[in-house]
Amino acid sequence: MMKLKGLLLTEGLHGMISQVEGLAKALDLEYFHEKIELNSFWNFIPPFLTPTSKFIFKNKINRDFDIIISCGRKSVIPSIYLKKNSKKKIINIHIQNPKVSLSRFDFIVAPDHDDLKGPNVYNSKGAIHYLTMDEINKSKNYLENKVQKDKDVVALILGGPTKYYDFNDEYMINIFSKINKNLIEKNLQLIVIPSNRTPKKTINFAKEYFTKNRIVIENIDKNAYLSSLALSKYIIVTCDSSSMISEAALTGKPIYVAMIPAMKSDKRFKKFRGLFENLNIIRELNDKLETWTYEKLDETNRIANEIKKKLNKCHF
């Protein structure tokens, strides 16, 4: 039997790509990506006020597909339009709250902290993502020869500024000083991993601040990211990225969240962190690193298996 073909629609951000690609892989689809570009005026209009028309978006999609997996506000209307105007049966799945009638999608995957409920809604603990333990383990040796064999590794995974959190020097010094204290006291090796939102000045600051026992990855490098997860004894993630905290939870390793004061109400992030604290997955970064265990979180495959059961009843 030939694989079903998937069309993945996002705005091109790492967190979104990770979610749609992760679900596509878990559903065993043959897939391709399309970064949605809206015509200028419609970038500012919420989906529930946007007509379901082709003139909303610039993309010309000519390849064949059976399933649409979309994530992000800009992809909502294109997903609905492409399903509605296809000459064949199309299943559309949206990740996150689409902010339109839920009935316009066959399936919706939303994190628990979104409080979204419905007969076609599948709730995940945190964000679903594209990482697998097999990939992580296969990437272990990518950085292994750069790590000192007599030291335990702590991975610092950096997000970046958002409308909720600022990455100014004062906040970075607060985080770095806590990490440095542990590096010295526990004789640890640090691996710093940036994301596509991490400012260059933050990466340079990390290089200047940590002068010993550190590896600073300066560019986006998925293999380095995966290798750091495989090699680390402790994982530290900045509080702005629910997606990278969720990805790290696949490892079962202690995850510390490096807190940054919020510039505006971040109640969704607080709710997410509260859930992960109750699951014993995360703790707030302080002056002491400890180890603990929890059940590895693999929500992507759990939800994909539920969707597969429904897809098996569909006839393409």
C-alpha cells in the first residue's frame, strides 16, 4: 500500500515545523512543507474574520496530497480552502487553537494549557514535536569527541526574545551565574545550543561569560542539538520555549527551566509549566542541580496512534 501524502503548512518557525513534521512522521506520511505567505492586508486579520478564498494567500500548491497538517494562525484559512476546493477527499488537521469553528477541521491537536475541548480535539501534554529517541541516540557521537570524558554534561538550550520575555544582559547574567556556580562546584561540562530566535549577542555573551569547560554552538545545528540531549546529564531550557521544553521531556532527563521575568501576562506559559512540574518533569533553575526521574513524554506518537485509528476508517 502506498503511503498517504501530507502537505505541511506553517509560518516557518521552528516550533511550528517541529510539530507538523513530528505528527507527519508519526503518521508515516510522505510529506512536503509549504511556508504560508498571506497577501499583506490579511496578515493583520484574525482567521474568524477572513474569507475562505484563494486571494488570501500567495502560495501556489501544485503537488498531490491527501492530508493537510497546519500550525499557526496564517495557515488556518489556506488549510480550510485547500480541503474545501480539492477534487478528492482531503483530511485536514490543525495544531493549536485555530480560533475558528472547530468543525472546519477533521482533527485538532491542542496542548492541555489551551483549554480547548471538542469531539475532534486531541489534547497533548505540552507541544508535540519532531524528535525521536532513535534520532537523539544516533546523533550522540556528533559532539562526543569534544566533551571531556571525566565530566558530566549540562546542556543549555536557548530560546529568544518574544512579546512575553526579553533576553537582556541582566537576565542572561542571572541565568549564566547560576549555571556557572554549578559548573565549578560539580565539575561539569557545558554545551550551549541556540535556536533560530537566539540573538547573536546572546551567543557571543555566552562565549565571553563561560571561559572554561564549555562548547558554544554558534549556528543552528540540529545534529548538535540532538547530540547535546543525548550526552547531557542535566538539561536547562529558557522559559520562553514550551516547544523545546516538550522536546527535552522525551529524554526522561532532569529539565531545569531558566526563568525570565514576563513583560506581560504569561498565564498560558505558567499553566504549561505547572502541568510539567506536577508531572515531575521540570524544576526552576536555581543554585543547585539535582537528578530525578519521570516517565518519558512521547505525546506525538500517542496522539498519532489515536488519529490513525480514525484514519483507518476513512476511504481515500
